[in-house]
Amino acid sequence: MNVFLTGGTGLIGSGVLAALLAAGHTVSALARSAESAAAVTARGATAVPGDVTDRAALSAAAREADGVVHTASTAQADSGVLDAVLGALAGTGKPYVHTSGVWTFGSGTLDESTPFDPAAPSAWRLPLDARVRAAAADGVRTVVLAPGIVHGRSGGLPAVLRSAPRTPDGALRLPGNGEQRWTTVHTADLGRLYTLALTAAPAGSYYIAAGGENPTVREIGVAAARGAGGSGAVVGSSEEETRELFGPLAGPLLLDQQATGAKARADLGWAPSEASLLTDLESGSYAGC
């Protein structure tokens, strides 16, 4: 399959690119700069000049592809992306895999039947997710994936936490009291799920992309502090302090979420196998960074 991919140099998209190529697909990756073009080309993709605001480029690339994966998801651009891509794919039966996120849910144990209750920074996703799923009626095999906290390649939100302020005695400042849990997924496992969804997920489907590890923020902070060469000392923060430390991310970071990804495992044969976030922080891609 020839796949058109957005966000191929990002944390999610890089995992998707690697998984698509490993599965034998060819990839045309949107590249908004010469540096991005060089990066995706070096990894085996064909660079498509443009960015997610370039509707003409998006439409043309979608029409030429056998399927589309969109990981460069932004509040500012996604409506236009859907205009371009869903319009180009209408009536073809080709797959389109769209990126959402677990912050569209509130706190709790999550599965695909859990009612949405979005944290403020993610509320914009809900109408777009619904639009993607509804496009199945227009002859597009649409799939929405909602990843948990993505880790790997020393990037993403775990890197933000690892770089959080320290107290005068060196303890890492946590968002909240640290007892809340985050549901997590490794970028390589996630990339394989996108590949499975592209080839096998039914039209209009929705999957929570969670690897099954749901550590507490305190456990995550300890692993991050140790991976940075410290003693592992951490200290919690009040809600007000968390908002001062983390700004608009404070609300989502205070969510207490757990998920297993059971539906994706059952329906698509997904089998996450990469290192856990705690291992990745303490002795993997984040260690010593």
C-alpha cells in the first residue's frame, strides 16, 4: 500500500513511519521544511513538500495514495485537513486513520464505551473525531485512534515532566500529588497499531491506543529523576501550584486515567511489547538526556 503520512518526524508519526516501512508499505510523507524532507527521506519515505495548511497539496497527495494517516494533528489546522483529505477520499473506500487522544475522556478506567469528558485543551477534538467517523457513510474507511501518553525517542510529555522545576534541595516537582495515574503507550507499539488500523480496522471505528501500563505520576517522577542522575526524590504540588508550573497542561496532567487497549488487541491483534514508560525513563531513551 502507498500511504500518505502527515507528521512523519514527530513522536507519533516517526513510530508510524517506521512501522509502515517495516510492514512493506511505501510512504509519502508531508514535509514542511528541507530539514523535515531530509529526515523522512533518510528513513525511506518520499517527501511531499507542504504543510497541514496546504489543502491543495493534501488533496493531491490523498488522491494519489492508497490510504492516509494523519498524525500532525492541531486545533488550528485539522478542520482544513479533513476538508481536503475526506473530500479527496470520498467514495473510494480507501482508509483514513485520524489521531485523537485520551484527554478527550475524564478521569477513570477507560474503554471505548466511556462517555467523553474532555479536558479543556482537548475539547476541540470531539467534533472532528465525530466528523471522521461519520465520513464512513461517504465511502471512506475511517478510523480514529486515541493514544495515551506517548513515550519513546526521549520525547513527548515524559520529557516535559523530566524537565520540570526542582525544589531547592533537588526534588522534582510533580503535577498534583502524584497519586493520579497516566495511561501510556510506546511510540513503536503505537506505530504498529496505526499500521494494523490502516489495513484491518472497520469503517467508522474508534480505538483507545493504550499499551496497558498505567503508572502513577509519582512513579513516573521517581523514574525520571533517577534517569536524570538524581536520587529519585520527588514532591507533589497543589492544584494551584500545578497550574503555575504547567500552565494550560495542568488540567490534563491532573487526570487520573487507566486503560488497557483491550479492544485494539482483540479486534486487530495488536500486541504491545516495547519497554514501559518507567523503564524508558530510568534506563531507556530518556536516561542521561
